Amino acid sequence: MFDKPAFAGHESVHHFFDRKTGLRAIIAIHSTALGPAAGGCRMWNYATSDDAFVDALRLSEGMSYKNAMADLPLGGGKAVIWGNSKTDKTPELFRALGRAIATLNGRYWSAEDVGVSVHDMAHAAGETKYVAGLPSGKAASGDPSPVTARGVFLGIKTAALRAFGTDDLNGRHVAVQGVGHVGAYVCGHLAKAGAKLTITDVNQEALDTVSRETGASVVAPNEIYDVAADIFSPNALGAIINPETLPRLRAKVIAGGANNQLSTPDLGEKVKERGILYAPDYVINGGGIINVAAEISGVYDPAWVDGKVTRLVATLGEVLDQAQREGKATNRVADAIARQRIGR
């Protein structure tokens, strides 16, 4: 475990198994330097347990950076459940997850993520108070995806301003990978702004809905990288910018809500060499955790959330501008700022 590059100095990693419900979960806590670790719970049918483990580590580290860049009093953590989100979910499984979270005594706060809904997490909340993003209850704010999507949309405009000299998206062609929780809302914002959309997803029902509502064209998942778009917006899973896909991209901007978009940090330099402007994922997609942080505080204030999202978008602009001035990859600049904030 300790020799994996993804370990990255994690404070602790916890494995949970519940025979009765079939729960197989990992909770990774990267840092509590700024406060209790916080990050969503993902359910995915990983090929191997090692894949689940590495994903938990990468996502947890990303949450440390995300919370630091959003200037939140939270550290970074993440939960992953190894299972099929379409066939393996039960209320009992999520209650078992809640009991697992409770054993950490407040060192980790959870919420929904890929493959998990706010209603799933409500079952977990029946066993522990350390769950946010809930549909009901004190300070409940519901699904944080719309807030994430709003931040992503504003971040796309911020990147567009630097890449094209204007943040006007009318007529801009955007290739959107993933139209689930966040991606569908992002598409809605883009369509309203007049952008031309090409979309893909493994969920045909979601594709049909978004295409019908926005007029988007649809391509097969592996074809999205070849679309002659101005902007590529990844909003699904991570590691999609890699040595195989990067040469195929024809966009001038990469900006989306997916976590861990670069397969390895050195891809940032390769993206820059291609003349592509990359909006670091954990900066542009921090709106959701801001929403969750407001709920964790016990007093949900929409005005505070809006102000934090606005400030986060300004931070993204500052990162892009500093990278341009210093001739560095944008992810390297963001990483350095985040690490300084968490004392690493």
C-alpha cells in the first residue's frame, strides 16, 4: 500500500466488509489539516479490488486539494463501494455504510457521488450524523450537483475568456463527456448560453433526455475525443486525459466536472505543449463540496454558497493567469497552491 504513487501520504485508509449486506467499501482520509475530511461516496463495479483502492486514494487526495482551493474548513477524504450501482443497491447496504462511517467518529463526512443518490445516503444517515447533501433534515440542501454544474459552467466561461479572448459561448462547439448528475446540468447551462453541443454517455436514457432538451448531437463514447470542438468538457470518470486520448483531442480548452481527469500529473505539461488550456478539475468542480460544507456547518445559507462559488471561479482565473505568466502547466500551479494551504 505505502509504495503506491497514489498513496501520497494519506493519514489513514479503512476497509469495510459487511457479510450480511455485501458491503465492500474503502474510506480513504488524505488530510485533516484544515478540518474533518469530506468527500462523496462513489459506487462503481471496479474490475479489481486494487482498482477500487487506487481510485479511493486518488479521489481522496483530490478532495484535500479541492477543499483547500475552495477555502473551506475541511480536509480531504473519499469513500468507494465496490459493486454494481444498478443491481447491488439496497437500503441495508447503505445503512451498513453509515455504520462504517460512524466508526471514524467524525474524521470523515460523506455525501453522494457517482452511482450514489441523495436518497441512498439518507439510509446511511440513519446510522450516523456524518452525512451531508441530504434531501431532508436540519440544514439539508439536497443534491449538490446543480451547484457543481453552475461552477463548472462559470469555469468554462473563465477558461474560454483566456483561450478565445471572450467568454461568450454563443456558437462555441462543446463536446461533453458524461451527462449524468453534473453533466446534464452543465449541458443545460451551455445550451442556454447558445453553445453547440455534442454529447456522449454509456446511459442511453440520459443521452436521449439531454439531447431532446438541448438539441445536442450524440456520438459513441469512444468518438467524443475526435469531435472537432472548441471545448472538451469531461463530466464522467477520471483518467480520461491520457497518452492514448490526448493526441486525438481537437479542442483548445479542457474544462469539466470530472475528478482526476489527468491520468498522471505529467499529462499537464503534455496538454500545455499541445496548446490546450486545462482548467484543473478540483478547482473548477468545487461547487458541490461548497454546498455540502454549508450543510455540514449546520446553517445552510444560499448566499454564502453563491459567494464561495463566485470566489472559486475567480481563483480558477488566478491559477490560469499565473500558469500563463510563469510558463507552467495549470495543474502544477494549482497543486502547489493547494499543497501550501494544507501544509504539504
